[in-house]
Amino acid sequence: MLSFHKSVTLATLLLISSVISGCVTLNSQELDLHPELQVSRKLDKNTRIDVQAKDIRINKVIGYRATGEDPLPEIVLKDSVTLLKHTTEHALEDMGIRRLFPGEFKLQIDLVDLNYQVTKVALKQTIDLNMKIKVDLSKGNKRYTGSYSSNKQHIFVGTPSEEDNTKIINELVTENMNLMVNDPQLLDFIQFN
């Protein structure tokens, strides 16, 4: 029993030592985001909308964690297309729409940019985030296009944890997609066409 306690104490001391010496390895991060959008309007439940999504970014890496390791650990999205499509469909359902299939409107959402940029000064890390999406909403030969951008800045002492990164990027995606689903011109196009 005494040797067990010595082993636990030794393991604890080794862990503390590695944290203090900065030897803890920070891994690449695959973000599984779940933005919850807030909608401002109700729409006709019989409206049919086919939601499609694309990730048109050239580089699928959002950014890199500033760890001092080489190569720097990447930050990527788990499934950007599913994220855009399902989040938008949930928002449309919250507006009252129940028919999310082809036949009337086609809503194409493109992820244009999603960036995580780190500036490191001593222990301080400043994270600059930006996101841009474009939409193309059509019904027959009528069309509405929109573009939505969001920027955020966060300051951390040391490298943000995986939980920190998930939180701040989820907030950015939520803000950006809220701009889209609450765009009065986009909603008017659906409501009055």
C-alpha cells in the first residue's frame, strides 16, 4: 500500500514538473461546434427550402496553436458542411418551416473564410478571429445574395486550452450565422416570393 502512494506522489510530481517546465504537448484540435441561433421572425410552415452548403476555403486549417512546437498544432473543423447545413435547418425550423426539401426555394450557403490568428508577446496571446459566409437564395428566376462577416479578438495568458478555442470559435460562428438567419432582406425574400 505504501508503494502505491509513493507511485501516485511520484506521478503527480512528474506531472507538475512537466507543466512548470512547459513540456506538456498541445495537440492539433478538431472542433465539433454546436452553435444555437436566435431567430427573429416566423415564416409560413408550408414553405419548402432546400438547404445546401459548401466549404469553399482553399485551406481547411482555421489556424495554428502557438505552442513553440514544430510543426505548430493545427485547428480544423470536424465537418464544416454539416455544421452549416444543420445549423441553418434548425434555425428555419425555429421560424416554423417544416419542409426542408427541394421544390420551392434553394438556399446555398458557402463558408468563405474562417481564420484564427495568434500574436504572442511574452506570456500574452492575442487571438484574432474572423469568419465570412455567403448565401445565394433562389426561387425560380428570382434570386437574393448576401454576405456576412464577423470579427472577434480575445486575449489569454498562455496558450488557450482546447475548451477555450471551442468556446470562442463557436461564439464567432454563432454570431456570423445569426446575421444570416436574421437578415431582413433574406427573410423578406422568403416571405414575399
